[in-house]
Amino acid sequence: MIIGWIGLGNMGVPMASNLLSAGYDVRVWNRSPEKAAPLVALGAKQTESLAQLVDECDVLFTMVSDDEAVKAIYTGTNGLLSARVSGKLAIDISTIAPETSRFLAEQSKKAGLRFLDAPVSGSVGPAKEAQLVIMVGGEKADYDAAKPMLDKLGKAAVYLGSHGAGTSAKLAINLLLGITVQGVAETLLFARSLGIDTEQMLEIISQSAVGTPLIRGKAASILADDFPAAFALKHMAKDLRLAREAGVATPLAESAQATYRHALEEGLGELDLMAILRHLKGATPTSK
């Protein structure tokens, strides 16, 4: 079996690397060809075109930034569906709207391409360690066929039902992620306003019932006020917008969506989502 990987961002490279480490024959293609270099060094073959990649591969993973990008990959001029895809399996890992996943599944079916939406929960660290949680929507038989590969990418690959179920679950878990990170930031700023040292407050949180690997993993970044993107704030702002468009209108969801949108407008989008702390520090009257 030959695997094709399309989309080599911060997550795509370590995930494709894990498939190489597992012994799979991996071919790669990216709109910015230079991003393939780390995988080529590990033994992947870089194809000259998307059509060549599709022609050579049995399974196609796609992981790009948003709905428009993934639609361009599948249905755009010289896109994936314009090639000979009949009988192949496509697994889209992008975080997009459930309706976009269902659209791609419908268009793929017309071309004879089997399709799964399989976004992941986890950032760069879990991607490197193959500790992602993968949420899958599509035909059960296609999930069964894909599971040996998915098991090399994450610690759990959960089948959720028909097309769009995977992306629906991803929006839900990222809603919780966005709320959690905002809650941590607000807690630290409130504690700071009362004279509590941030490092001590982080230790209290870590040792309490609400301590999580997420918070412990962000501690060093918070203390250094340095936020290199493990999961860029711009992506969280996008995901919360998609969740709102999908129907969520609860108080915390509304607050988080507005907060990340404002932080994005301030120019914090390329930083890690924990940079929401910087936005809130300027916006919160109680912060010092």
C-alpha cells in the first residue's frame, strides 16, 4: 500500500513521519514544495504534481488550513478529483465545517473515491509522539480499512458515524479547548491582580482537580511570555467561528468566539492560542 500525503504544515510533517517510521511507502505533495524536505530526508518521495501523487497512491491523506483550501485540493482546477481516483481512499484530517466534509464526500463518491473525515485533537507535541485522538466520520468499512494507518498516528481513532461526524466532534472538542485556555488566562490575570505570583498560581492549578496536561504543557510558555505556535491562535478563531456557524450559541461559546476574534484582529493570530493571555491582559480591567 502506498500512501500519499497532501499538506505539510506543523502537524502534517510529524504525522507523515510517523507513517514512514511505521514502514509505509509515503509520497508527498505540497503547494510550497520546499516544505517536503524533512520528509524526503526520511525517505518519502516528493511528486511533481498532485495528479502524479494521486496516480501513484492507494490512500490519500489531506491536511490543509481551512474549508476553501481543502475544497481547492479536491474540487479545484487540476484538483484531486480531476485525477484517476476511482477505488482509492481519501482521509481528510483538516478542521473544517461538517457541511464541507459532507460536500467533499458527495463529490468524492461521484468520482468513485471513498472518503473519510478524520480530524485530530492534539497539537505538534502529540503529533510527534503519535498521541493524537482521531475522530472519524464516513462508511464503517472505510474506517476499518484506514484504522491500521490511523493507529500509527494517534492513541485513539474513534468511529462516530456518517460523513461529517468527525468534523462535528472536532468542533466540539476545540470549543472546550478554546474555553479552557481562555479560562486559564483569566484565572492567572485575576490572581495576579490580587498579588498572587503567576508561577505559584500555575502550581496550584496543576495540583488541583482542574489541572490538566494542557495547562502544565503551557506553563513554561506563560512564564516566559513567549508563545511559539503549537496550535496557532488564528486556527482557534477559525474553529470557534465554524462552531458558531454550526449552531452553538451558549454563553461561554459566544464569549470565547468574540475573545479569540478580537485577539486575531490585534495581530496575535500567528502565535500559539495561549497568546490569548496577551490580549486579555490589555482588555481586562483587573490585570496589572
